[in-house]
Amino acid sequence: METIHNTQVCFIFTQMNLFSVLYLCSLIYYILLHIRNFESLVLHCIRFRNLIPVSFVLGFYVSLVVSRWWGTYQSLPWPDTLAILMASHLPGQDDLSQKDRAAVLRYINLTIALTFSMVSPLVKNKLGTLNAFMNAGYLTPEEVHILENLEKRTTKHKTWVPIMWACKVIERARKEQRLTSDSHQKVLITEVMNIRKQCGGIIGWNEYNIPLVYTQVVTIAVYSFFIFSLIGEQFLDPEQNYKDNTIDLFVPVFALLQLFFYIGWLKVAEALLNPFGDDDHDFEFVPMLQRHLEMSSLLSEPSPSDLPSTIVDHPEVSNVKVEGIGNDIIVVKPDNSVETMLATDTTYVSYQTSS
């Protein structure tokens, strides 16, 4: 990243040095030719240079590119929320619950990996085939066979298939009562669909780019502006009382500042135009996939040592009625302490069990 940044800065200063050299060449031309004729040429260039709306064109272009880049970033799918919801709504350390949590998150990470392989050449090189996905742990041999059969039936992308598999796993968990309520199922399905929406957004951002002709128009406008500035910023004799020319400098300070800002803007837009490439300043999809796998495992299967004592399950408490007494009596198992705000209208007792 630092290397790319330094390269871009060097490019901008190279453009400024080139402008200065050409400006000096124009100054020699000014000295050799008749002064008044050259000043007429300078005034002519100033007039038509200002007709180029370079600030508007370049500013709108950079705004559009940055907005597109930010929208792409906001569309990046993250499995963290789903992993937390799976740990909360599908708890349990039995084999079925653990397998269901692992299967859902594996399918979600598979969807994300398939999406990234469609837009990123680096991910495509690493995960270019279904066997590569299987070797990386995203697919089983049976699932590879299913996807290969689907390849024969349609040429469309298959990122929606693991999403369907994940929804089916959640539906089965609800039927088997390991998901305790329909609302929990709805929350999980909604989050899965949200990840599907984000993956679709990434594919859309990649397929529909800013028209190339717009980029060409902006580039031509910026460089044309500075070609005219080479002549238009030349020295003019203040004694001639030219309009808006009461003072002049041999060194075009403000023209160099304009060059620095405009070329800098243009290079920023070029760097952000396609964040799916393999440059250092593009999105790092390969480390992101590894990060998603690690976070899915950590958040969906927290070990007891990862949980603070404040969220450990409370002792079992039951409410009973005692004949002749109208207040609730809360019975607490022996050798367990309960931290609570005691109500004034409730009688609290403990009991001992005979072994």
C-alpha cells in the first residue's frame, strides 16, 4: 500500500516538473518572438481555457467514483452477525446442534467465497475450481457432485445454491425443536437473505462499472486544461493594462497548485475506480475469506473459557405456592447463591434435600 501511495505521489510531481519544463520552453518562445503578438496568443488561450469546466467535470467524476467505492464496501458480506445469532438461537453442545451451526456457516462462507471468486482475480487464481473449494474445506465431495450437475443444467452463477442449503438446515432444526421458536427461525433466515443480498450487490457493482467514455472525457478535459495553461499562464506586461492582469509572476505558482490538485484528484479516482483488481490499494479478498472462517468458528462455538461469569447460566429457580400463604415462595437449590433484588411482598426460603 505504501509503495503504491509513493508511486502516485511521484507521478503527480513528475507531471508538475513536466509542466514547469514546458512552461520554460514557452517562455523562451515568448522572448524570441514579438512580445505583443505572443501576449495576444496568451490572452486567447486564457479565454478559451476558462471555457473548459474542469472543476465541475472532475469534481463530479471523483464524487461518483468515491460514492461507488463506498457503496461497494458497504455491500461486502460479513458472517459475524449470523454466527452470533446461531450461537444464541441454536444453542446446545449435542452433535446435531454443533453440526447444524457448522453447516450453516460453512454454506454462508461458501457463498461469499463463490462471490469473491467471480469478482477478484486473486481469489479466482486460488479458488478457480470446485475441487479447490473442496480442498479448502468449503465443500464436501457430495456437494461438489451436486454443483457439477447444476453446471450442466444452467450457465448462471451458483452462489444462490449454498444459501438454499443453509435455509434448509435452519428449517430442519426448527422441525426437530432445536430452534425453540418461529421468531428465531425468522431472524436467522432474514440474516441469511441479507448476506445473499450483499453478495448480489457485489456482483452488480463488478458487472456495471462507470462508462469508459466518461473516464476518457474527464482525462482529456484535465490534460487539455493544462496544455492551454502552458501558454495562458505566461508572463504579461502589467503596464499594458490587460483585463484582470494587474500583477504577474515569472513562476506560475497558482498554475502549479492547480496541477497538483487536479492531477491528484484524477489519480484518486483512477485508484478507486476498480476495487476488485489485484493492486495493493484494492480490497484484499483473500485475507478477508480467511478472516471470515476464523470469526465464524469463534463466534458460533464459544468455549466456556471465552464467556465471563456474568453470562453463565443461573441456578435453576422455581415458583411454588404454599397453602395458606398468598405470597410466592422461590425455592433455590442448596449450595447455590442467587444475586437478585428481593421483593418486599415475596417470601424467600431455601430447602435441604435428603440424599
